[in-house]
Amino acid sequence: MVIGSPLENRRVGADGAAAQITERIGGAGTLEVVVPYTKPEITARVVESAAALTAGLEVRLKFVAVYVAPYPAELRCPAAMERHLTARLTELAERTTLPSCLHLVVSRDRSDGFREVLRPGSVVLMGSRKRPWRTREEKLARDLTLQGHHVSLLHFD
């Protein structure tokens, strides 16, 4: 279940290195890059990298946060959590000069929540800390890749 309609944030482009991403969404000429909200500091670093990676392209960032509702509870996001997640996503959108939209999804499973809002073959940009074990973000990246999405995982110290 997607809560509310996507919030729009209109900005102008930024300078940086050219990206190797060439896929276009629906022939509209705008590339939609999905940025999953994981941890605030990691997602903020991904947003900073997104402008440099997509320089020279018409890009729109799609921020997606998934709230996993526990099974016995209703399938809805508590009001306080909804306000918190919306505020975090808005802060991230304000950090970039790229146009963006925000999506908050409620689901029983994290992968299913992303599956609900991602188009087939979506371009996903996400980050993770370098760890000797597989992180939650790396597991999500693997799940999204197995679902047929194009995932770029950035590792940060």
C-alpha cells in the first residue's frame, strides 16, 4: 500500500562526472533513478553521489521508504512513523538539485514493498557500508537484481 500521492520537488541540474546509465523510462526522455531509504547517513551519501553519476542526463530521483508492518498489526503505518519517514525523505530531496518524488510504502515484507512501487527493469542506486559480512542493503540489492532491476550498489567506509 502506497501512502498518499508522491510529493514533488522541482530542482535544476548539477555538474559532475557522466554516468554509464543509458536506460530511459517509457521513452519519455527522463531517466528515473530509484533511491531506497535505508539508513539516513548512507542514503544521504548516495544522494550526493547521484548528481555526479547522472550529470548530463535528464534524471528524476524516486525516493522510496518501506515501512514493514508486523504481522498481527493492521497493514498501515503509524502516524508518528509516517511523519518521521516523510520528514527524512523530504530532507534528502532538499539535498539534491535533481527533480525528485517521494514514496512511502507499507508492506509485510521489505522486498515486496519495493516490488510494489518499482517499474519492471527500474534503475536503482543504493549504498552500503563496507563490512566483511553481507549487509541488509546488499541483500536488498541482490533481491532487486533477481527481480530484474538494474541495481548499482555504492560502498562507503
